[in-house]
Amino acid sequence: MSRRNKIIIAVIVGLLLIALGVFLYFLWSKPAVLPPDDGSFPPPSDEIVPTEEPPTVLPEGKPGAFEPILRQLSKIPIAGAMLGSKGGETIVRYQERSAGNIYEIGAAGEGEKRLTNTTIPKVYEALWSKSGSALISRYVRDGSETIESFSSRINQGTTGAEGELQGAFLQREILEGAISPEGTSFFYLLEENGGVTGIRSDLSGSGKTKLWASPLREWLVSWPSANKIMLLSKPSVLASGMLISLDPIKGGSTLILRDIPGLTALANPVHSEILYSASSEKDFSLYLFDMIKGKHREVSVTTLPEKCVWNKNGDKFYCGVPKTIPVGSYPDVWYQGVNSFEDAVWSSTPSGTLDRILDISDKRGAPIDLVNPILSSDEKFLIFTDKVSSTLWSLQMTE
């Protein structure tokens, strides 16, 4: 082989060795190739844990919980109200005291309108039927002490015009009364021979049946369920009260509670339970009586049963509960208006589970003394009257 060929071969081999070295250098030093991004999260073992900032701690409480809303539904005193629904909306109807006109308003405070222009002056009590189309208005006739009871239906006006109340007067001097839960019957008390007689009739006053009589004259009447009328001796700390259950068909009576000073009571419409209060010389306490078991249990909140209402299932009750209770002879000083309360709304189960819902006061901060509570079937709205001003209020408790 010639010298020239050897040199050419040596140069080619050297170039090949250099090329191989360069290739191996870039092969070994090249960074790893990442897989294409397919939009998926890394597996759990590869989750990134932040180390620069501590984890966020959420505040205690119920995130996003609904805040109860208190609304004033009437600025004028009312005689009584009822709660129903129309077109899926919760509706309140009430009768004003001064002129007896009927108004309707949404429970959320919208769409108020006057339904009637029939003047009935100085109505102090309006007893509503379940349908909201009939009521019994009670008032004292001008210039006398005669108690009148006017049973009527709302006759709607045409083409948006206001309607009127059409009906008839019931027997005069009805002392107390209550409309049945289904809204078709009326039970009332009349004075007779120094005592009282209890009569059931329809709302027009016809179909009278005498059910009960007592030598005692002072009674309060309620009709919590279809098969039970309740008769409570008018409460006073100076007298031992009694509570009687009356069969609205046969008239048989059962003594439920007795010998309790200042007794006031609210019957459960579903179960055999009575919420009642008992008074001492300076204050009072709230109790729950199970009629089947014959057991009494003190309730953890202190209020009067007139400030409470049971839900439709009878497994919870809602009350206006005084924040403080001034010293006094109860319930007398409260009935007389000598003492008033500043309330908060609470709910409770018969087993004692409590929930404070809202402290209630008007826009000026004046306290509200809750009476005559009415609860919507879904427990969204609590409708009540302020005892001091007799104005109507709504508390929305859920969305």
C-alpha cells in the first residue's frame, strides 16, 4: 500500500472517531424527553404540597348559612291573621282593627293589596277559617258593652276592584270561641245561669248543638285538632288553673291539668303533649306534659305558651322567648300590659334540642313582644303579632 493511501485511510478513521465521539457526547448529555401533555392530573403520589404558605383555615360556623329576615307586614294594628298559599307563594291575610278592612300580602312582604272596603269599626278579634275566605269578626258595639260577632265571607270584586264582606251576625254576647281546624265549625261559650254553655254550630250560626256546661264563667277556648277542643280556665297567679279536653262531636270532657297557679297551655295538634306554664310569686316556668306517659318535664327556655306554635308534624315548636323577665306576678302583669318582653325566636323539640334563630326588634331597635304565632307548613315563615303595637310581622327562617 502506498504511503499516500495510508494517510487517506488514517484521516478517514480519525474523522469517524471524532464524529462518533461527538455523537456519544450529545447522546449522554441530552436531557430526558418529557411525555406530551394530555391534560390529566398527576397521580396522587405526585400531588404538590404547598410549603411557602400554611393551608387556609375557614372560619367556624355554617359556610353560606341563610340569615333569617325579619319583615314588618303591617304598619297598622290588626285584629287577626291567617297564613296560606296562592300560586305557590305563601300569602298572609289579615283584618285591620280600626275599620275592619281585609288585606293580603306575601309572607316575604311583597304585593300588598286591600281586598275589601266593608267598614266594621274597632274589631278586636278576627277568627279565620282555614281557607282564608271566611272569618268571624268580633267587636264591641259603639255606645254599649254588647259583644257582636259577624260571620262573613270575602266576596271578591270584579276586574281588580275591591270586594266586600258578606255574612250575618251570630248570637250576641259570645264570650269566647274558636273555629275548627278544617274551618267549617264554630265552638263558642255563652253565659247561662252565672256559668257558661258550650255550643257547636257551623260558621253561619246554624246547626247548633250544646256540648258542655260549667258553673265557672271565665274560660279560654282553642281547637287544636279535629277531635279535640281545649278549655282553659282564664289564667291568674292568684288562682289554680285547670285544662279540659272536650270531644267536639259527643261532648265528653277529660280533665288534663289542675291545681297549677297561673296555668296557661298549648296543646300539640298531633301528639298527646301539652306545653304549659306555671307561675310563682315573681316569675314562671315552662313545662312539657306527656299525657300518655303522665310525665312532666321542664323546658330549658322560659316563656309563655301563648308565644309558641307547634309545627304540622308536632315534633317541634317555635316560641318568642323573653331575653329577660322583669319581676312580677305572671301572667297577670303581662296580660295587663304592665310588663312587656323583648323577645328572641327559638325552636325546640320535645326532647329538648334548642336552636336560637333570631333576636327580634323593629327598625328603630324597639323590642318586639311576640304573640299569636303562625307557622307555614314548610317552616319557612313564622308570622306573628307584636303585642305592644298590634302590628303584623314575618320572620323568614329558610331560603
